Amino acid sequence: MPENQKQGEVMWPRLVANKLLRRPLCCNSFVMDFPSTEMLLEVAGLDDPIRPKRLSKDQTDTQKLFVSTWNVGGIPPTDDLNLEDWLDTKNSSYDIYVLGFQEIVPLSAKNILGPEKSRISMKWNSLIRATLNNSPSNAQRGQDSKLGEMQKVYPVKQGSSKESIVQDFRCIVSKQMVGILVSVWVRGDLRRYIRHPSVSCIGCGIMGCLGNKGAVSVRFFLRETSFCFVCCHLASGGKEGDEVHRNSDAMEILSRTSFPRGPSLDLPQKILDHDRVILLGDLNYRISLPEAKTRTIVEQKEWNILLEKDQLRVEVSEGRALEGWHEGEISFSPTYKYYPNSDTYYGCMHGKKGEKRRAPAWCDRILWHGKGLKQNLYDRCEYRLSDHRPVRALFSAEVGVPTSCNSSLRSLFLSDRFDPVTSHIELFSNEDSNTSSGR
């Protein structure tokens, strides 16, 4: 690997150029940790030769998705930060975890214009890995799956076991753009069914193109169903009219994000072309009420009154932003802005001179688009690391199961008789490609 790649890449010149050309960022790399199924299929000349038709209801399965967003305010995690409550590992185990962060580094000029620093993202991924793979519910799932699979015959390599595959969660994609980080984790026995992973980065910040604001989007196929997750950090500001800038950022992200179609394939290219689409992040929409009145209503926990003035809901209902997107019922306190290490909203402490007063707001949101997704939970978690609280949503997602012909053809090349690539693979795109394509 070239030395300059090891030290990180200065992104902003390419962000500016791609903004002018209205192209997505040529992502410098993303990390995968799973058998490279696309590579195996290409070697055999069988890169998805059969594109199945839309599947009927009896050809679908259901997967459990855990999706969460957290603006960590530029504060790095401590070595002993316990993520069990956030990831709900004591009570349940999910099939896919999609975790989006904002401000994993302070949004200073040095971090925006300088080389990308991966130390903090690696630390977050290390904590996530330890939490998911050490959970009691995950171990129990491994035992249950082993019992259920006893009647099936698997081609298992010497020295491995089906139980170890099931219990292990692996990061299939991890991508950072300045302070935005997306980390996607998949249950071990699902890794072989992940295909066509790709990322696309869109900067909407300084000069309308730098990465202090914008989105990192992740696309992949699970079996025959395409998923797209869009992690956003939209324009900030609590003044009247600032919601227009947020609307503009959202439109830019939806219009400029693009994924590769793939050689001789017709893969979905735009965000809304995918089967299952979820948008998460610090969307920064505020409550259009006087600050004092907002604080009073928050103290009374009259959420319905506040939600009538919630900018995101107003903009969506009026068709000015994210038209056609859905959001679950909000029954939790506003997630912004707190004093760090406190349950007190910013600006509520008397005697502090010169501090900006920020009214509470539901800045951190999760929305979805299209069919095939059912939201089972929408709540917030009580972590005091930053001035935001993390928000999470649990989904049941319909996933298309391959037809028997296509399944048998692909299973030859996805079986354990092939040695999988188990180490981290860094994928680099060239200047002419739209995104890292996993080749």
C-alpha cells in the first residue's frame, strides 16, 4: 500500500471537484471482513448470471435489523465504554446491525481539510465487535442454530465449525468521511449471502461540498434483495429559515448519490432504486416555537404539541423535503442538546455567561422508504457521552430467497470448500469510478 494511503487521504480537493461535476465522491477505501463472494463469482465467470424476477410471498424470508444513529460530539470513546444497553445485546440478537455516527472527530478545519484519521473509527469498531460477539444472547443463538442445523450437511473446512460461523458477527462495511462513520455488521452465517457491497460519499458542508456535512451511503445485496442505508449530517442552525438549508442538503444527497451498476449487471444505482432503504442521522431539524415555550412543553412532556411544530414533520408533510418517507411514532424526549455527562438540556443552567441558548429538539432521526420494512421499535438510549442521545430503530425486513436453480448455481461458489478471504480488505477506487465497487 502506498505510504500516503497509509497516512490517510486529503478528501476536500476531490469533494470540490466532484461537486462542480455533480459526481459522488470516489471513495478512497472501505473495509470489508467477509468472504469476497463477488470475487469468487467473477473468477468463475458467473457474476450473477441469472437475475430472478420479483419473488412471491412464499419466496421471502424475514431478517431483523438494528439501526441506530449517534452524534458523539467529537468525543472519542473510552476503553471501558459499555455498549450493551445501546446495542441491546443482553435481551436480543439481530441479524444485521447498521450503526451511523456523526462527529466522531471535532469538525475543525484541520479535520475537514486534512487527511482522514482512522484511529477513532477503528476504536469504535473494536468496541462494537467486542460487544456483539461477547453477548449472552448471541451465544444462545449459536447454540439454537446448531441444534436446528443438525439434519443438514455442510461442506466445512477442517478446523472450523458451524457454531463458530453462526456466533461470529463481522463488519462487512466500515466507511468514514470526516466525522461521519457508517459501520455495518452481519451475523456470521449470513456473510456468504452478501453481494455487491459499495459506498458513496456526498459532501454538503463548507462551500456546499466539503465533508463536515453530507452523507455516507452503503449499498449491498442480501440474497436477492438490495439494501441501502444513508447516514446523514445535515446543515445545523436554529434560526428561522435554517430548515431550508437542511432540505437542500437532503435533496443533494438523494440526487447526487450513485452506486456502480457492475459489469454486465443492472444493479440499482440511485438510493431510491433499492428494495429496502433506511435514512438515519443527525438531520438537525428543530422545533419552530420560541425557546422558552419549547422548554416549558418539554418539561411537561407534551410531545404531541411539540411534534406539530417539528420542522422535519412539517417539511415532509408539505412536500418540501423527503416526500414519501416514513417515520415511526416519537414517544421519547428530544435528543438534543445536553450538557455532556448530564441529563440537563443546554442553556438551562443559570449564571453561565456567554453560552448560546439552544432549545431542545429531535435532531437525531431514522426514516425509511418503500415496502418490505416493518418498524418494531423506535426509541432513544441514555448515554451521556455527548450533547446528543443515540436513537435506534428495530425493523423486520423481507428478504427474497433465490429460486432453486439460481441458488444451486451460486451455492457451489459460496460453499466453505473455497477458502474465504477472512482478513480486512481495503478497496481503493480510481479517479474515474463513482464508488468503491468491491473488485
